[in-house]
Amino acid sequence: VEQDAGFGPRRDVPAPCPAKPWPGCNPAGPVIDGVEQDGNLVGQINVIVNGNCESVETSSGKISVTGSAGRVKTMSGDVECGDVRGDVSTMSGDVTCGKISGKVKTMSGDITGRSA
């Protein structure tokens, strides 16, 4: 099990496997609520975590965490969360969080939060 910056084991949603898969990758696709998804997901995808989490990462869509997070990353979408112990990044979207201990990055969007 990989370690994520001292916050414990990673619990990322498995990404599609590359041509040469790594241990633990899921060639069938993403797992949502413990159910393996087949086919393509259609439309905008929003990730909502009711509580705390170690890490959330998605390629697109809004991420909302009602509690604290270790690390949050999306390529395209807004991020809303409580305190973050690590980094927050989005290429295109707003970041609205409580205290942020790590780095915050957005190429196109506003950042609202406090330094820890």
C-alpha cells in the first residue's frame, strides 16, 4: 500500500490502467460506492464526500468535502472543502476551503481559504 505524504494509506478511486498496468490498478474502470462501473460515465461528475477523507482526485467535475481532507485535486472543476492538511489544485475552477496547510493552485479561478 502506498503512503500519501504521511497521511496514511492512499484511498484514491482507481484510475483506468495504462498499457502496462501497475499493481492494484483496475482495468475495468472506476469503482463507485464499492461497485465496479462498466462503460463510459456520461455528463458532469460531481464527487461529494460527507465527512473526512485522506485524498480525493478526479479528472473533471466539482469536488465537495464536508469535513477535512489530506489532499484534493481535479483537472477541471470547483473545489469546496473544510480544512486541508496537504495540497489543493485545479487547472480550471474555484477553490473554497478552510485552513490549507499545503500549496493551492488554480490556473483559472478564484482561491478562498486561510493559511494554516
